[in-house]
Amino acid sequence: MESVGSIIAYVVVALAIMIFSVLAVTTRKILRSATFLLFALFATAAVYFMLGYQFLGGVQIAVYAGGIVVLFVFSILLTSHPGDNSSKLESKKKTVGLIGAVAMFAVCAWSLISRCSVIKNLPDLGETQLPTMKQIGADLMSSGDHGYLLPFEAISVLLLACIIGGIVVARKK
Amino acid sequence: MDFLNNFQLNSLMFLIPSLFMFCCGVYGFLTRRNMIAMLISLELMLNAVDMNFVVFNRFLCPAQMDGMFFTLFAIAIAAAETAVAIAIIINAYRIAKDIDVKDLTKMKF
Amino acid sequence: MLSNILIYFVIVPILMLGGLALCRNIKQIRAVAVAGSLVLIGLSVYLLVEYIAQRGLGADAPMLFTGSWTWFEALGIHLAVGVDGVSIAMLVLTSIIIFAGSFASWKIDNPRAFFLWLILLSTGVYGFFISVDLFTMFMFYEVALIPMYLLIGVWGTGRKEYSAMKLTLMLMGGSAFLMLGLIGIYYNTEMPDGSHTWNIIEIAHQGHIDKGWQYFLFPMTFVGFGVLGAMFPFHTWSPDGHACAPTAVSMLHAGVLMKLGGYGCFRVAMYLMPEAANDLAWIFLILTGISVVYGAFSACVQTDLKYINAYSSVSHCGLVLFAILMINTTAMTGAVMQMLSHGLMTALFFALIGMIYGRTHTRDIRQMGGLMKIMPYLAVCYVIAGFASLGLPGLSGFVAEMTIFVGSFQQGMGEYLAGAGSLRLVFTIVACCSIVITAVYILRVVGKLLLGPVQDKHHLELTDATWWERLSTVTLIVSVAAIGCFPNFFTGLIRDTFSGELFEAVKLNMMNIF
Amino acid sequence: MDYSQFLAMKQEIGLLIVFLLVFLYDLFAPRYAVAGTDKKAVKGISMLATVLFAVFTAYGFCCSVTDNAQSVFGGMYSTTPVVATIKNILNIGVLIVLIQSMQWNASEAQATRRAEFYELLFITLFGMYLMISARHFLLFVIGLESASLPLAAMVAFDKNKYESHEAAVKYILTAVFSSAIFMLGLSFVYGLAGSLYFDKIAAAALQDSGLLIVAMAFVMAGIGFKLSLVPFHLWTADVYQGAPTSVTSYLSVISKGATAFAFMVVMVQVFGQFYSDAWEWMLYALIIATITIGNLFAIRQRNMKRFLAFSSVSQAGYIMLGVIGANEMSLAAMMFYILVYIFSNLAAFGVIQAIENKTGLVGMDSYRGLHKTNPRLAFAMMLAMFSLAGIPPFAGFFSKFFIFTGALNQGSVAMYVLVLIALINTIVSLYYYLLVVKAMYIAPEECEIANFKSACSERLALVVTVGGIILLGIVSVVYNSILTMTSSPL
Amino acid sequence: MEATLPLLILVLPLLMFLFLGLFGKFMSHKWAGIIGTAGMGVTMILAYYTAYLYFFSGNFVEDGTRVQYIVFNQDWLSLWGNLVIKLGFLLDPISALMLVVITTISFMVHLYSNGYMRDHHGVWETGFQRFYAFLSLFSFSMLGLVVATNIFQMYIFWELVGASSYLLIGFYYTKPSAVSASKKAFIVTRFADLGFLIGILILSFTTGTFDFMSLTSTPLAGVENTYIVDAATATTALETGAGQMFLGGSLMTWALVLIFMGGMGKSAMMPLHIWLPDAMEGPTPVSALIHAATMVVAGVYLVARLFPLFMINDDLGGAALDIVTVVGALTAFYAAVVACTQLDIKRVLAFSTISQIAFMMVSLGVSRPEVHDNLGYMASMFHLFTHAMFKALLFLGAGALIHAVGSNDYTAMHGLRKRMPITHITFLVGCLAIAGIIPFSGFFSKDEILTACFGNSIIAYVWMSMVAGLTAFYMFRLYYLIFWWKEHKVHEGHHAPKDQPWTMTLPLVILAIVATFAGFVPFGDLVTWNGHPHHGGINWMIASISLCVALLAIGLATIMYRKENPLPERMRHLFPNLWTWARNRFYFDELYMFITHKIIFNSICKPIAWFDRHVIDGTMDAFASVTNKASYAIRGLQSGNVQSYVWVYLIGAIVLGGGTVAVIFLFF
């Protein structure tokens, strides 16, 4: 049994995710699209909070909403003039896209539903078992089992590479 | 209110919206002609995946935090990807003065 | 390793390749080619003598001069060599044809590259004949095939690109089946210690292949080699390929390379899988029987000299495979004799055609005539080659054909009277008919090309053979006549293989099935 | 926290040191010593990177000889003799690529991003190392992304060429899409198994279900993308064509080789247990499609780079035959195949690059009559084609033969059918490889490429690759030592 | 007997062939002729000596029987089990006879050719050396054939004579008619040889031997070096073989009939005779040697060689011998009728040859032990001998005429009896001999043949007598047309025909003498089927009847052809169709032309060649073009649009996953 509040919260979040996703890919104004993406990302962050991963929710908002979407907006402003509408889609293209998306959805959803072991109720956990900041920090620096020191180091290299790559590509000369 | 009384959050309730989000991303990627819009669709897809990991982690195996950490790193990767992609797209825009993916079909067959 | 004489059949050509790379002018290139081929002839003759001597001293192993050196240990791949009479006959044949071929291409363009490829080809051929390891055998087989592409493509005439491509692809198509078959054989051999082996001798002696697998592997290997043996309906590379190839290549290809097919069919397909060979022989008997008459009939209406000869090769090589499928000592001996005979004779033919073409610049028999008057030497050689082809006694063709016919007939009639079906008998008689058809097309060519009035007045100014051409043809004619006059020497050499211990084991299997 | 565990990652650390040295040189050396077109600048950074990498390669060999299998970071990272060997094989390839690219890097267009080329290249290689050694999917994903994101930047390196940018866009978009699909599959796997450690997933004793298979399919698609397995290959041709040739050759051999190995590890260690052999059947279908469609496309190509792209698609199918065999012998055969493929393909790319650097021509028609003007280049190209086509006595024949032998080890009829299809496809591939030979040797026209003297580095690379093509197969030591390595567990 | 002497007989011509063939062009024509002729002369002397030793030394008679004696027998090629092809030298009555005949005629021809092979000014024909080389080759092959110890040796030399015949017919190789004639001769005989070969194969299968002595089972013992025959084995083999049936006939009958087919080809029996008239395109001495005296009787010789087998077959109820008779009888009549209408002098002689050989065949065919102890066999050999002499004479005479006149057509001759007296006389002798006028040799041999026929059946006798009459008629028709009638005017610048130089007339004279007196040779003592002397004189009743027939025919010919008169013309209008058909040789050539060109070439070869190029080759090309088409068809996959790439990717992944799930869930 869930509290009514959580039910409402769930419904709102789920609807938000779906609606903003649809809007993000269907709106003809590119800047709006970025905005709807932002909302969808917020909704996702809400899910994280709902499930008790506050740190993750924070990261989601900070990196995605604060970083990536801003990047999008900048680049949109750089490459298109405000008020530009993308032209209407050809129906053929729409159909093709729909076929792909629906097929994907059908196959995955069917396999998810048919697989009962994946469908589980929310396990009731004590506060202690949810990841705390401290624990997350410790795990990130741990080199043992379920320690993430190596990926942490590795991704730094990746980010460095992406910085170099981005600079090389974007450099004028 | 029986329905409400018996209502329990289960994993599917989160998986389906996330899947829906993923498929929206797919649709967008397949149909949008603006490359940045395509990137936006990709972000939706990646985000859906992240959500999947978190949901699975929380519902199925809360003991370890593999999923959460994966999501953490995936967000970083997504950021890096976006950065590089946007750099490349802007670069292409500088050359082609256009951002329509349809025009990038010089090489084919 | 170097103490084994057989290795030198590969080493000498490789040294020749090195020598060619160092050559500065055409004279040196010729010198290398001639010296190398002389060394090879010497080696083959020495091997022949030594082999006979060892047999005379009572060596009764199925193969002599055997040697085996591990190559890829984990896969059981060895560089294993060994020869019996058949291989020696083939080695001698190869040496003679390479010798003659070198002289026939005395004036070729870009001689260094030409001889490089030619020698690479012969390396493959030699390697194939000395190997008793399926892997090395297959490797050398393919080494021998690919130079054909460039040799035809670069130095050929006519639709050379098309023909070269077709030839290469079809032959490689055959070898695709072959590769599958060979790997299959490897995995289905079962040595006493449970391991697999590639070694032919070991497989034939101990590693009995499961019968069910034989039914799959036998057709694979037989067709694989059969493509090179110009088996109907996989022969169509032959007319086009031969027609476009330069002289020495036609010689080597028809003379030696097509023999790889026959040799492989018997050494791998028949030898290692006698049961399947026995049960499935009928399919291939029909195909090869068709080849024999089909090639001959097709040759009757061709107007291009090389096409005539190519179809005639289809017919003759069909007879080789046909005889192999008879599964008896005589017919199989005949098959090897036919390989020798056809190799020499057809090389002679192609050499002559090349020489005639080099003078008249046409191969269309309708545009030539009366060459006997203009170039009597070449014409006479052509007639001799023709007689050899139509099986005139005293030349090699007769010996081979008669051995085959007697062997096949004995087998066929025996089976028929024993109530085991008349297929072999009927097809033997069909094959016999080829001697008439062969006479028809050979005499047609001789009549149109050499005899009668001179067709083209320009031809009157042409000259007869030069010394190197004479040397080339004389070598071949002497060999053809030698086989034709003293056949027992050669059949004796070959027969060992088919009546030796190895073949007895095979035949034993066969009798059980019968 | 046990930082000593990093010491197990000798090769990664070594590579990072090389990277850092180059990076620091780039940062702190005077500008004229890195950028510009004067000799010193040109030589400095290229020589530094190449020599350092050569030293590192040698060091890698020393490691692999002495080191035992080790698993560190809670089983997230593992190194074994086999893994060290494949890394060494890749190092050799990269070294050749570096030597080949020196001439291109000396060009004016490269003046301002010479060092970045090396830096990005080393990082992608680092990513591949991680992919190969990863025993946890997070690390694997990071490796995969490190191996592909910087590559996108490298594809776009050719500033002046429109194709380069088009290729980069296509590459980055499909790569990100692919990684999304890949991670979706991973999320399902995670949902089913509850862990991302390879061994734990394998030990999870999962029930058979559609979800698992769909997840497997997505994972395969994600890795297959990098391998350019059909139908995940469509980016290949465009990217290969558009990218600078050095990058193309790097993509076609190193990236492919590393991914193939990683793919094998994932399939055998993670999915090998599920559904007994469902993954084999899926791979079976992919192999047939890959070989056949790659070949069919390759037939029609007139651009050498695009042609080699499709050829490499088809080659990927052959490499996968080593995976599907799923035994020691086919593992060894696969590694040998990768090695030989590196040499053969790099020989071809070496010739293409030499000609492109000199004349800018990459069309097959420009190669007509090449043997008259540049006989050595033509010869090297021909050997490369023969080796790729699997013609003895060149190395390609041996690798093909071994990979077929390995695949048939199971002895099932399905395998025979698969190998037969592959063999029939070798005929088609022979056809188009011979087309190149035909253009160079048989076509009667005058060649539009005049005789020229290629740069020292290019010649060195060609000598090495041609030597490899000739010797790798015949000298059985190579294969035998690889086999010795693979007889130890992964 | 030493092996050297017989070996020399074989080797000498072979050496001559190699010598003249390889070095001929380095020597003058004259010396080539002299060397060739001398070589043949030596061979002839050796052959005579051998024959003398065989017949008269007494060493080869055991208990009143002439033995078969193997001088040497060398393994040549080992085949199946005991089947070994040997090359050897078998001396027995018929081979000794043949040695004499062949060397004699060959020597005469060698001698004669010295004159014949140059024109009126004494200029030698081109290729004169080659001509002698080929003659030597032929002599070698023919000698090898007759002394064969086994059937395969016979087959080997059989092929060789065919080849040398081919070379000699085509001697004037620039003449298209000669080329096609030689080709025809070779191919027709080759076709017959196919039968021969299969016959040999069957025979060797049933009996397990090639050897004549084993086959004919004449056990002889006591003579040194004699081949000891295991008669029991051979007979058993024969009987088992004879009992096995194949397609309605016993194997043995099949074997013998097929072997006889080979003989039919060589001996130009109908319907395989068509090559012989055309073979007259060769130089006339060649016709005399090969196509009259020696090679064409090889078929008869073959049947004679295997005669005991034929007899056994006959005993067992096989039809082989009857087939020989019927074929011979039909051919004899056919050829005689055709000979009556031909214009070309050599063709008349050619048909006459066919007819005469058919006589020998019939003679063998009717020969039975119960009829005068196989008189037919002896008669056949006798006729072979006499025919060789007088037919060679006729041909050489014809050659002299042709050489003098420059044409084969006797309408160009007429009235030559005064201008060429020697030729006239010798030719007349030949005509009388062939017509069977006492005391010329033909009379005796033909009489014995008719006696043999009479003993067998009255029909055969009447039939053959009729043919004998026809023979006399057409020969004298020829004789009158050439030597009588009104002489043609000699045109300006042409030489008047006259007798030829001694090299040509000497052989004529010698042969005329032989042809006259050969009938008195005590043949019955020398050549019989079993080696026992044959005793029996002339059957005067039959002899006188046949003499009458011959004289009547000659009389008729005299009436019709002695002078130019309308009688022949009237006769011709009496039987217009018969005449036309006979003149056109009953359209056999046209029939063969139809079969070879229309059926074999146009209906078999060309369709096969078309099939090969279009269907088989087309299929192979189709693989290539289908691949190319497929390649073209799927190029849309690579549309260049990244979204379509991704779509394919996506669908690929979904199908891979979903498809596998579907397959597993549906089928497992």
C-alpha cells in the first residue's frame, strides 16, 4: 500500500515523462524541443528522488539540465535563427520512424512483461540501506569488489580525450 | 478505493515510461531532420537507459549499487558524447551552412 | 630436411625465383629459366632412377623418400613429402613441360615477370605432387592456381580479362569445396591414439573415415578437384581460359595443371574414401562419361584452334577421371598414363598453336590452309600431335586409351555379368566411341589447317620454326614417342601404386561392399 | 584502497605514460616545434610519438612474456597472457599505422593538430585495452566510448575535405545511437542478473526468456556496430571513405581487431552459458549476412577506400567465424587472423596512402596500369589483395584456413554449412580483389599516377607489412606461439 | 630359327622410314629412290628366305602338319591380369604367304614409283622422299600386322596401316579432293575399328587372352620355342564365354561380329566400302600396293586368322560366319554392278577390288570342315595371293596409262594398244587373270572359291558365278575402252602416249608373268587352315561352267565395247534407273554425307557446342551476373542518409532479438 501522495506523485511523474518525451520529439520548434527535453530530464530526476537516489537526482539536474541542455541551447542559437520552424515531416518518413519506434517498443515491452522476475514491487528498505553520500564516495574510491576506482580514473581519461577531440574539431584553423 | 488500497509501485510502472521515452527518442532520431534535434532525441534515449538502470537497481537488487553507479558514469559519458557531437555538428554546419541531415548524403551506395 | 631429395623440387624453383629477381637482361633470364628447368629435369630423372633402384632392392612401402617435418604442431600440420610411381611420373611430366615451355616463351614480353609467375606456378605444381599432407597439398594446389590469373590476364590474347577471371573464379570455386572437404577429412580421421591427421598415408592405413561422412566429403573433394580436371559441367573455364592464355601457359595449364585435378581426385577422393567412392561412383561416371563424348563432339564444330584443343582436353581429361572411377588397377594405371600422354601431347599442341598463331596472327582455321607447304616442320609436328591425340599406336595416346578401355571393359563387363548393373559397361562403350570422334575433329583440323591449297597469300612469306621452337617441340615429341613405344616401363612404374599395399587395403574395403 | 593494483595494468599505464609524454611535449614544447611545416616541427612530434610507441610496444612484449594472469579491482579488470598477446598484436598494428601516417602528418593541413592526432589515437587505443581487459560492463562501456568518441574527432580531422565532416557526423550519430541501444540491452541484462560483473552474470543461472535474448541482441548490435557486422555496418563505408586515410586504416584494423576480441570475451564469458547456444545462432545469421552483403557491396566500389571498407565488413564476418567456433583453436585462429588482417589491410592502406599523399587520387580507375609506373607499390598492393583473398603462400591463406579449421572443430552440420557459405563468398571476394590486381596489372591504359618516390616512412611500413604478409603464415612460430598463449584461460 | 632374320624384316622398313623421313630432305631424289627400293629389295629377299625356310626346310612340319611358330614374342604392355600386349613374330602358313605377297608387291611398287613419281621431263615430284618414307612405313606396318602373334598387336599395326594409308592417300595434300579422300578413308576405317576394338575387348574378357595361338587352340608340342598352348583353358574360356548372352547374342558372336566389322572397314565391305573408291586420289602405285594388294585384304586376313574361332562359333550355332558370307556376297555383287558403269579407270579397278575381296570373304564364310575340309579357307588365301598379283598388275598398268595420258578418265584414252604395247599385253594378262580364264592364275583360285560355295549352298554358288561373270564383263569393257576404239588425236605440244621407262615396265612384266603362272603353285600343300596339306584337284565340272560364264561375259563385252557402237547406250536406256543408281554408286556417299553432315554435325555437334556456350557457360556467367545484379539491387541500403542507416540498424537489432525469440518459442 502506498500513500496517496506517492501515487499521485508517481502518476504525475510518469505522465510528465511520457508527455514531455513525445513533445520533445514532435514539436517543430527546435528550441521548444530542447525545453521539453529539459522537462523530461527533470521528470527523470524526480523518479530518482522518488526511488531514494537523491545524489543521482542531483547529478541529473546538475549535469543534464545544467550542462547538456545549456549546451544544446547554445548550439541551437548558434546554428539556427530564432523563429525557424522545421518543415513539416513527410508522411513516409513519419511512418518509417513510427514503425521503428513501435517495433522497438513492442518487442521490449513484450519481453519485459512476459518476464515476471523483472516485475517486482518496491522492496521496503530501511534508510540505512539506501546509498548515502558517504557510501557513494567510498565506493567511488574503492578498489575492491564493487569499488569504482578504476572506472573513475578511466572516465577521466575519456573526458580528457573528449575535450581534446572537441577542441580539435571546433578549432577554426 | 480498493484500487488505491491495493496499489503498489512495481518496477514495470517505471520501466514502461522509460521504454516509452526510449522509443520516443528512437522516433525522434529517425524523423527529425535537424541534427541537433536528433541529438536531443539521443539524449532522451540515453536518459531512458539511465532510468532503467536505476529502476532495476532499486527494485530488483537494492543490495548493491551497480545500477546507480552505472547511471552516474553514463551521465558523464552522455555529456562527453554530447560535447563531441555538438562540436562535430557545428563544424559541419560551418562547412555546409546547413544543419539538415538530409544534405549529408554525398557519400552513398 | 635438406637431405630429402624431394624438397629440392620446391627449393630449386624458389631459387629460380630469386635468380630471376636478380637478372639484368633477357639473356640472363633465359639462362636462369633454362638452367633451372634442366636441373629440374635432372632431378626428376635422378629421382626416377633412384626410385626404381630402391623398389628393385625390395623397398615395399607405399611411398618412398618420405619425410615429415612438423609445421603447425597443434593442428597436426606437417610438411610431409613422399612419392610413389604416380607422383614421379607427374614430376617428370612437369619437368619436361616446363623445359619445353621455357623455350616456347623465348620471345615473350616482359620476360622477368612472366617467368616469375610461371616458376611460381611450377613451384605449386611440384609441391602438390610431392606432398602427402593434405594441408600442404592444398596450399601448393592454390599456389599453382593463382599465377594463372596474371599469366593469362597480362600476356594473354583476345578476351583475356574475362577468361582469366572466369578461370580463376571457377577453379577457386572448386577449391572452396575442396577446402571444406579436406578439413572435413581431417576431423573425421581417427588415429589409434584418437588424434586427427592430415597425412594421406596414415589416413589410408589407419584413419578410417566414417562412412556417413564419406558420402559428404567424397563429392566435395571429387568435385573440387574435378573442376580442375575439367569435369562436365564445370569445364567451361577451360575453352575460354586456354584460348586466351599465352603459349607456355596453355602448355603448362593443360599439360600439368589439369593433371592436378585427376591426381587429386584419385589420391585424395578415391584413396581416402573408397567406400563412398564405390557407392557414389555412378554419379561421376555419368558426368565424366558425358565429358568424354561431349568434349569431343564440341570440338568437332569449333573454328578456333585453341578451342578445338581445349574441348579435346575436356574429352581427354574426362577420360582420366572416368578411368579413375573404374576402381581397378588397369583402368587407374591407364588414367595416369592418359595424364602423362595428354599432358605431353596437349602441351605440344598448344606450343604449335602458339607458334602458328605467332606467325599468322589468327587461330581461325577458316582463314588458314595449306600451312604444310609454308611451314613444313610445324605442320609435321602438328600432324604427329594429332596422331598422338587420336590414339595412333607408337605414340602415347594409344597406350593410355587402350589401358583404360581394357580396364574399364573388364570391370564393366564383369559387373554386368555379375548382375551389378551395366553402367560401367555402357559408359565404357560410350567412351570408346570417342576414338572415332577424336579422329573426326583432329583430321578436320589437319585437313583445313595444314593441307589443301594455301588460303591466304600473305602466309606464303612466313618462316618455319626457329631453333628454340624446334627444341621445344622435339622434346615433347620424343617424350610422346617414348611413352608410346615403351609403355611397359611407365605402366610398371605406375602400377606399383595401384597394386601396392595401400591400394590393396582400399580394394579390400571395396570388395566388402560389393 | 589498494593503489598497487594499478601495477597489474602494465600496458595501460605504459600507454598512458606515452600519451602523457606526447601531451606534455605538445603543451610545453615551443609552438614552432609542434606546428608548422618546417622539418623540425614535422619530425619532432611524429618521431617522438612513434619512437615512444615503439619502445612501449617492445615493453608490452616483455610484459606478456613474464606476466601471469591477474584479476584486479574486484574482478573488474583482468589480464592474462592471451589478453596481453592481443594487446601486443594491436600495438604492432598501431605502430605500423603510426609509421604510415608520418608522411600525412607532415602535410600542411595537419600543421596545427599533429600532436592531437597522436593523443587521440593513444586514448582510443587505451579504450580498446579497457574493452579487452574489462570484466565489468561499466568498464567495458567506458572503454567502448573511449575507443569511439575520440575517433569521431579523428574522422573529422581533414578540415579541408567536406567528406571528412560528413563522415564524422554520420559516425558520431550512429555511434551514440548504437551505444544507447547497447546500454539498453545492458540494462536488461542487469535487470535479469542483478550485477554487471561478467562472472556474476554468467553465474546468475538465468532462466531462459525473451528478454534475455532481446538483451543479447542489443548487446551484439552495440558491439557489432564497431565491428561493422551487417546490418550494423552502414556507417562503415562512408566513414572509411571520408576519414583521413590514416584514420581509416586505424579504424579498419585496430578498432576492428580489438572489438572482435572483446566481442569474443563478452560472448564466451557472459552469454556463453545462456540458452546453450542461442548466441551462436544469432551470430550465425550475422556472419552469413555480414560476409555476403559486404561482398555484394564491395563488388561495385570504385573508390579504393570505400572498397576496402566493404572488404573489411566481409572480413569481419570471417573473424567472427573464430568467435562462433568457441574453442581454443578458433580463438587462436581468430587472433592469428586479426594479426594477418592487420598486416594485409595495412599494406593495402599503405599503398593507398602513399598514392593519396602524392597525388590525391583514391579511385580504382586511377590505379589502372600502376605496375608500369610504380611497380613496387603495385606489387605490394597485389600481395595485400592476395593475402586478403586468402591465396597461398601469403599469410591470409593460413589465417583463413585456420579459422575454418577452428570453426569446423565442432563438427556440426550447421558449421559445415556456414563454412561452405563463407567459402563460396571467398570466391566473390576473390573476384573483387582481383579487380584491383586487374586494374593495376592488366589494364592497358597509361597510368595517371606518374612514377614517384614514396617517403621513407611509407616504404618502411610497406616493407614491414609485405614482409609480414609473406612470412607470417609460412613461419609457423607465430601461430604456434599464439596457440600456446590461448591454451591458457581467457 | 634365329630371331634376327624376321626381326630384320620388320625393322628394316621402319629404319628406312625413319631415315628417309628425318634425313630425306638432305639427299637427292634419286638417291632417296635408290635407297628406298634397295631397302625394300633386301626386305623382300629376307622375306622370301623366311618363307622358304618355313615352307620348304621341313623344320616346321610336325607329323605332317605345318606348325605355328613364334619366332619371338616380347611383352609390350601389361594390362589386366594375364592380358599382356606382346609384340612378336608368328610364322605360320598364312603369315608366310602374306610376307611374300607384301614384300613382292611393295618392292614392285618401290621400283615402279621411281618412274612414276616424275613427269615426262624426268622432274621428280615434290615430296618424293616423303613418298618413299611413307611407303616404308606402310610396309613396316603391314608386315607387323600379318606376323602379329596376338590380336592386339594386330590392332596396333592395323591402326598404323590405316595411318600410313591416310598419309599416302593424302600425298597430294594441296589437292582438296585428296585431302578429303584421305580423311574419309581414315574416319570410315576408324569407325570400323571401333567395332574391332570392342570386339577385342569382349573376346579378351571371355577368353582372358589376346593370343592367337591360345585363341585358336592349336596345340603343338615338341618344337623348340613353340608357344605351348593351354588348350583346355582356352576352350573352357571360350565355351563359358560363348554361353554368356548379351543383348540377344552370345558374347562370342558379338565379339566375332564386331571384329569382323573392323575387317569390313579395312576390306571395304558394304556398307563401309565408301572410302576405297575415293582413296584412288592417292598416287597410283599406292593404290596398287595398299588399296589393291595388301592393306585391303587385311580384313580377310583377320577373319582367316580367327577362323577357328569362327568355326567354333558356327558349331555352337552362332551366326558370325553366315554374316561374313552374306556381307561378302552382297558386296561382291554390288561392287561388280557399280564397276560396270564407272568412267574413271581407277574407280573401276577399285570396285573390282571390292568385289574380289568380297569373293575372299564369301569363300571364308562358306568354308566348313565338312565341305572339302575347309576348302573355302584355302581358296580364300589362294585368291588373296593371286588377286594381289594381278590386281597390282592392273593398277600398275593403269598407272602407266594414266602417267602416259595424264588423266584417269578412259574416255581420254582409247586405242592405246599400238602406242603402248607392253602395257597392253600386261594389262590384258591381268584382265584374263581376273576374269578367270584358264590358265591364268585367277581361274584356279576362283574355281576353288566357287567349288567351296557350291559345297555350301547352291544359292551362294549361283550368285557368285553371276558375280564372276560380271567381273569378266566389266574388266573387258575397261580393256576395250582403253585399248581399242579409235585413237584420240594428239594435240600440239602434247606428248603422244608411249610405253614408260623400264622402272615402270619391268614390274609390269614381272607381275604379268607371276599372274599368269601363279595358279600352278601347289597351294593346297602350303596354306591350309590346320596345317595339313589339302588334297583335291580342280573340280572340272564347276571349272568348265565358270569358264563358260566368263567367256560369255567377255563375248558380250566384245560385242558392246570393241568398237564404238550404240549398244551400250541402248542397254543404258533399257534400265535407266539401275544405270543411274549404279553410276552413282547407289548413293552411298550421299547417304553418308547426310548422316555425317546433317545428323552428326548439324544435329549433334552444333547443338552441343551451342549448349556448351549458352547453357553451361551461360549458367556460369549467370552466377556472375546474378551476383552483380544482387549487388546493384541492394545498393539502396546504403542510401547515404544516416537516419536510414540507423533505421536498418534498429530493425536489424529488433529482428535479431525478436526473430530469435520467435524461433525459439515457436520451434523449441
